[in-house]
Amino acid sequence: MRVALISICETCSDAPHQPRGLLPMADGTLAQYQMKLAIDAGASKIIAFVQAVPGQVILLEEYAINNGLEFVIGRSASEITAHVAADDEILLIADGLYIQPSVAYSIWNAKLPRIATLTAGTDTPPSGFERIDINHFWAGIAKLRGRDLLSLADLPGDWSVQSAALRSGVQRDYKRVMISDRALGSGEISIQASAETMESAEKNAVFPSRQSMSWLSERFLAAPFARLMAPYVWKRKYSRNILRGVQLLGAVTAPAAAYFINVSTALLLLAIAVFTGYMRQNLFGFFEPLKNRKYLDSVYWISIAATLVAGLHKADISPLMTGYLALTSVGIYWYYINKTNISDRILRFFHDPLWFALLLAALSILGHLPLAVMGVGIVTLGSVLFSARAHKLLESSPK
């Protein structure tokens, strides 16, 4: 089992009562960011080494539970080692460390234990990092063996478990992996010692690493706008709720707008709701479980189908044909983009309800909505049948 060991003990240089790990990052904290890295690396348990228990640590426990993890608070080595097994893999991360995911995973996903290091430059030594020897600093990330951490069970209570665990790995000659000076200079890895240094780190953390299902609209529309708005929105208490309200209001009222106004207006309203949802996801969704995103995508597609039903019904098409065209076409389309093996970028484009709603809105304005919906159903059904046929031929071919 993989166990992440984080530390929330060191305080900020400009705020003696503010733990580094609890510095705000986007809509969470730096410690939450570290926990998210560990979750994505396969950790099943989070152990937080603390000297006191601030109220915000309870929020970390809630975050871990919401992601299906066990969360343990330890004030000493004996309390920590009581929750570690000899065959566990320990994902160690330094107090106040910000690190890009790719750098962390290169250490944690290795088969053997290892320690990431930085060169001890003579002119500008790495700021805030713990020195290992005369030539190297610890880069704040390491993978340890559980049995080596268990050897620290009798460590005195006033000793740092994080430093002792690092020294244990050094004494056992763990493989050292050098982190490039480029990564340090570009901000991919740094120790956050004050609130002033967090602004650039939080933007680097939240936006480039977003794993979006809708690649084009989020990357080139929502994400750049969200990046500009982030410093203002993150400081406003009700920003998240306002964006969520606009998002859900547009998705819920679009079918009614299609019936009482017109379908093109309804689809544009739905597109605004989807875009607002992407904005909220970029600004406040970094620490949310992926299942929340999938749930919202389903809401969008259900709203599109309901909007088409209302719009086609208003276009004097029989109710039976209206339901058949809208539900069958959207249903087949949904099945296709979820089951067909095509490249990720193409899949993300066709999976995007924003572009789909805008396309249907344009066709509705031109008066071709019924034909367009029928065309979507026919083309997608043909693609499904072709893909199924090709898959069957591939399976039956001699090996």
C-alpha cells in the first residue's frame, strides 16, 4: 500500500503563526495540493505530521475522506509508525513544498526507493531546501520503504520525523535522482516560505495541469479567462456559488426557453451555462473528485436533449417523431463518444457540449435544426456500426 507522509509544522517567515502547509492555494491549501499529488500517485492513506492541530487540518481530513482515503494525524514518530506496515511504500513530501506533478511522479512511480536532490550551487544555493551533504540539497520529494520508517519508532518526540526519515534513506544509500536547475529556476519546484510566493505557484498548479474532457474550449477559452480572473475570484467569498448558480440555472431553464421563446436562444443560453461551468471548474474544480465533473457533463447532455425535444415540438413535428429524433440522436452520439476508440484530442472535441450546443444553435438560426438532428443521429449511428464491424473483423482475423 502507498502511504503519503506530509508535514505541517514549519511556519511562514512573514507570519509566525501560519503553517506553510496551510497557505491558501486556489480554493484549497498547499497541503491539499500535496495530498492531491499523492492521491493521483495511488496513495490509499495520508499521514499528516503536525506539532499542533489547527482547525484547517480538519478540512484536510474531510478532503481525504471525500476522496476515499484514510487520514491520520501524528504528533510523534511513534504515532506515525503505528499506522505504517513494513511492506508499505512511503511517499514523502517536504513541508511547504510546491512541485509540478510530473516531477513528483518521476520519483514516486519508480520501482525502487529514491531521493530527489538539487545541486548545491556556490552562487545561489536553493532557498528553503534541506542540505543532505556538502554538494546536494534534498529536493523535498522521496520514496521510502515502510520498514525503514518503522525503524524511527523510538525517535524522541521533539525531533522532526520528516528530516529523520530523509536521513534514514540517505544512510541506507537510496538512489539519488538529480532535479535539473531548469526545473528549479522555472518554478516547477520550490519551498513556499511566505504568502507572497504563493500566487505564481497556485496559478502554475491549477491551470496547466487541468485534465479536461473538453480540450478545445477549456484550454483556449475558459482557462485563459479564468487565469485572468483568478486573483479576484479566489478572494471573493461567494464567487463559487454565483458561478454554480449561473451554470445550473442555464442548464435547467434552457428546455423551457426552447418552448416559450425559441430553440436557438435556448441553446445559446445552454452554451453560456456550459462555459460558466468550465470557468467554475478551472477556478474551483482542481480539488474536486473527477466524478463531480462527469456528473455535470451528464446534466449538460440531458439538458441538450430536453431542449431539442421542446424545440422540435414547437417546430410542428409530431411528438413521437420529436422524441425519437432528439433522444435517439443525442443518445447514440453520447454512446459513440464514450465507447469509440479515437484519439484523445478528437474525443475531447466531440465530447464537448459547448461546441455541440453552439453548432445546433447556428443550424437552428438557419432553419435546419430537424435535418441537423436527424443527420447527427444517422452519421453517428453509421460510425458506431462501422466501428463495431471493424472491431469484429479485427477480433476474427488470424493471429
